[in-house]
Amino acid sequence: MRAAEFFAGIGLVRLGLQGAGFDVVWSNDWEPAKHEMYAAQFGAAEGHAYVVGDIGAVSGDDVPDHDLAWASFPCTDLSLAGWRRGLAGEQSGTFYAWTRILGELGELGRMPRVVAAENVVGLATSHGGDDLRAAISDLNDLGYSVDVLTLDARRFVPQSRPRLFLVGSLDPVVPAAEANPWLRPDWLNFVFDDSSLVTHQAQLPDPPPLMTSGFSELADRLGPGDDRWWDDRRVSAFVGSLSDLQADRLRQLREQRGVSYRTAYRRTRHGVATWEIRADDIAGCLRTARGGSSKQAVVRAGNGTLMLRWMTPHEYAVLMGAPDYRIDGLRPNQVMFGCGDAVVVPVIQWLATNYLAPLLTGKLTMCIEPAATGS
């Protein structure tokens, strides 16, 4: 099973696909810093090409034959934290560059049988759902029936990271006996109820349950003398910014027996910067490290003590399901940006193992018998 990886980033999709038996033969991304990480991880493998550059300059002729086309297109214009320009935005609108390439592959007789696109769940609400409808319609025009499902990385790693997936198939898919509410919640019904769209719902197993803890277990154990721990002045500023609710949460953490770890984000409330500590033992959604407010702090508290620091690049990699990813020698913000813009490896592997590979091997598709002729 050969795959092409559009918007490849640092290659976490490739790791997930490879774990499900796929051979990634071609990749593309426009950011040299991400390609640097990709190259350090995978090296130069025979039979694989990584094209660094704008997807708008890629044509169908440039992409080798493949069975699966994967696209983790930019979420910038779809994220609730952004301007919500939707698919009309300059970055998220590159979705249409991808479907253009698919169409060109079709003209060459080389259209992949299965396609998959991934983005934030904000795609489902962007412009009142019209952007999701438009994406499905564009794939329909190419001949694909489209399934839509959501998976939260918290089912695999202790990080809250819900994402939306579109899976398109050129072959008819055996319909599910009933919708899986963990994969297709009620807020996705508008897609399947729209008679103008060609959609399907494949029968899939239940994903693992949502994790409720785990960050304390994987947090890096830095020694008390490590210079990455914040000094007293910075710790005091952190504590002083907390609301009454957050201050009480921190007090309970400090007074508990034993040490635990929590994550915290800096947010602006009513024009004032404040820190908020997660109540659970789960990391918040990792973001691209473009500024201080995008990075998570780690709170180590218990037995009357409190220590604070930024999350480490290694913790980023572990939370993305890539604990062995090669980050030595890379800049911390480079690693954080690459991971914050990526997809969690075991999420991809689960989807590829239970959906994409079975589609390609015929386990989820059905043959359409030719109509019987009269005697």
C-alpha cells in the first residue's frame, strides 16, 4: 500500500501509516525547518522523495503512483483561535490545491483509490458548516464518497487534541449497521443528512476510551538544580496572576501528599494576562510555539513544594506519540513548532489500521454487480 503525504510536516503521519503497513513514497511541505526534522528522522530512503515548496507549484505529474493520498492541510483559517476565514483563507484554502492535484492525477489515470484529510474540528463549524460541505463536495466531484469522523488524541496519549478526518473512497463502502457516536457525534449529522452530498459511514471498531490521567507519568524528571526551572521572581509572578479558583487549585496540589505534574496555559482574561492550571492530569492541546502564550508550562507540586518550567521538546514529542523521534541538535522552538503543527502518531495508526488499510484491501468495500439483463 503506497501513500503520498501532502503537508507532511515533520513526518508523524508517516510514522503512523508505516505502523499500519503503508509505504510512504512521496511527501511535500513548504517549510524548510520541518523538512530538516523530517530528514533527520528518516534519512534519505530509496523510493521516497520529499519536495520542499508551495503545494500550489506541484502538479499531478510530479507525484508518483500511490493508493492513499493524505492531506493534513493548514488549520490557520479554521481554528477557533484564528480569524476563521475558512477555506477562503490563504493557508487553509490550500485544500483546493490538493484536490486540484487529485484531479490531475485522475486525468492521468492515476487517481488514488482512497484519500484522507485531517484538520481541527473547527472545520465542521466554519461558516456555519459550509466549508465542510464544500470540502466534501469537492471530493465528490472527483468521484469520492466521503466519510467524516472525529478522534481525540486523548484516547491514545494524555493530551486533549480533537481532530476531524475526512476519508474518501472511489469504491462503494459497506454501510455501517449503526453510527458510532464516539466517532460521529450528533454535531456531524448535518453532513450525512445533506442529500446534495455523497457520503458514507463505514463500520469501525470503538476507539480506546478517553484517558483521564497520564501526564505526571511521562513528564521529564528534571533535577532541582536544572536551569530550566523558573526562578523565584517568575514563580511569584505566576502565582500572583491566578484567579481565586486557580489559586485554590494550586493550593490543593501543593498540600497533597506526593508530587504530581499539571500543565498550564497563559491566557488573557478581560485584558489581563493570567495563568490557568488544568484540573486533570492531561496536557492541553499542543500548539505551534510562535509566542509565549502558545506554550504550556509544567507545574510540579506536592509535599508543600512548587516548581515551574516550560514544557520540554521531549515532552512535546512524547505527547505526540513519538517518544523516539530524533530531536538531538534541533532548536527547542523548532521541535515545538513541528510537533504543535502535527498529528498524533497512534491516532493515525489506529485510523490507518482500522479504516484506510481495510478500504484498500477490500475488507470495507463492496462490489456492485452489473444489472441483470432480461432473457
